[in-house]
Amino acid sequence: VQLQASGGGLVRPGGSLRLSCTASGARFRIDIMGWYRQAPGKRREWVGFIRSDRHTELADSVKGRFTISRDNAKKTVYLQMSSLKPDDTAVYYCNHMQYWGQGTLVTVSS
């Protein structure tokens, strides 16, 4: 199983960005997909997850600004980020069980 994260980039404070994570090589349905992030010099932290029934949970730090959705046919999960702050600058990773994507860098700066 491989997880491919994409969509990172440079965005101004207050802006939006959508990250994608696509699973390949999986014969099974991905029930839960999580998002994590790691800011420079900090530990990796949980951002949120989405279940197969589309139920989501988000960390308090991003609640109200980030949403998670999924397209099962494409085996892709999305992290929609809005009202971005400089503190959101991090490498964002998608995760399913023991599998991790390679990370995509999000930089929020003016």
C-alpha cells in the first residue's frame, strides 16, 4: 500500500489550500484515514481523521477551519484548509494504520 499526499504549497495568511491523499496498491477498502502534521522543530501532531461512513473528527486547533472528505471511488481523502495561519505551517502527512504518505509541505506566510 502506498499513500501519495499532494497539494501543499505557499499560501498567505487567511488563504485556503486543499491537500489530497491517494491510496494505491490496496485491495482493501480504507476504513479510516488520518491526517497529521509536523511543524519545524516540533513533534508530529494529529490533525483529524475520516471514517468510511464519512464521520470526521478534527483537532481543536483546526476545528472550524479544516474539513476532511473522501472519494472512495478514487481512494482519495482530502484535507480542505481555510483561514490558514502561520502556525499551520508544517509538513502534512496522511496515515492509514502502519502506512504513511511522504508528506507535503504547507507554508503559510505573507
